[in-house]
Amino acid sequence: MTDNVPVRCPACRREQSFTPPTFPCPCGAPVTLPVLRDGAPEEIGHRTWENLWVAVDCPACGRRGHWPQPELGCGCGAVVRVPVAAAPPPAEPRPAGPGAAAGRGGPVVPRPAFQPVTIRTARDAVAAAAQYLTWLGFHGLRPSEDRAGSGVDLYGTGVVAQVDPTTRPTGLRDIECLWLNGLQKSAVSVFFSLAGYAREARARADALHLPLFIMDLTGTPQPVNDPADTLIRLGPPNS
């Protein structure tokens, strides 16, 4: 069980109990953000894409992930950024490529090194997903003209994809909606998320054989489940 941490609001000076959030690493281990007990909380006046995320290494596999910066809503009306012991900047960029899938059985489709798109905005996240799907072997990627109505961000030949750039883990409904879209179009459904997936969403995606990927701000997707590993190894169906 995660221990609560006392956080003092810088606006009203009232101390409150805060539970550090936990997110799922692609390796399956939980990553609890290391909130600093002696840190200095800051009142949030203006949000930018960069200050919404914090880099933290998984204690199980060492993989670096970018997770939502924890916040606390105080009763006085202030929104407080809770300080976290962020991981130091990497000495060099993380290598791109098939990643975890290469360690599994089966032939790996030969590809050049993936060139990631740095994510600074939600639009960048969609662009990064489109570039990755193209790298996997899909063709004709184009953005959806009715994302709100269709629940799809990208269409391509034999593929539909959704990209969740929010700071909350992707939920069950999003997974099911994307799967239905793929079913209607006889296409592979692929999901990309920056904040990971809720447990029930992950379980349903596994049952539906829907590939899940997680992205960090470097723009390099990583597989979360076996269908994603298979897609990396073998490429698009009938390719």
C-alpha cells in the first residue's frame, strides 16, 4: 500500500494528506511516483505541455517513462503541483527499434531504425503515432476529420488508431469504441496512450487482441501487451 504524504498548500498553508499516484509500466510492474516529503509544493498558475509530465524510472525494469505530474486541489481553490524526485536526464537518447518484441520467438520484420517525433502537444502525439504505424508497415495514414464523433484519430490502409494524450490512464470505453471502429472497417485497431491503461482496459484489449502501446515525450512507442509485440514482429496482417 502506498503511504500518504503530507502536502502544505502554498496559498493557504493548510496541510493535507496526499496519496502518490501509481501507473503501470509496460513491463507490468506498478510505478509509484516518488513524491518528495520535504519538497516545496507550487501553486499552478499556468500549465504547459512540458510541465504536465515528469520522468520516472521503473524500479523493476529500469525503463524510463513520462508520467502525469501529480497535482492536488486544495479547498481554498488553489491547484498545487506536488514535487517528485524526477529521473536525471539520460546521457544519450534511448535507442529505437523493435524493443521488447525482439526477445520473443518468431521472425522479426527487418526495418530501419525508427525516428521518433518529440511530443510537445497533443497534435505531436498523433503525428508520432502516425509515423510509428508507417514504420510498422501500414500505408496511407491520415488524421480523422471527425475525431469526436468517431473516436478515431488516424485512418490508414487496414488500420484505425486512437491516441490518448491526456494525463489519465486510458479507460475501458475508449478501448471498446476503437475495437468497434476497427470491426466495422475490417481493420486492425491500435491504441496509443501517454499515461498508460486502466486495469480493466488492459484486460479487455488483451481479450480482443487489440495492440496497446505507451508513448513518452520522446515520441517512441513501446508495446504494452502481446498483440502489440506480435504487430512489431510480423507487421500488418497480409503485408
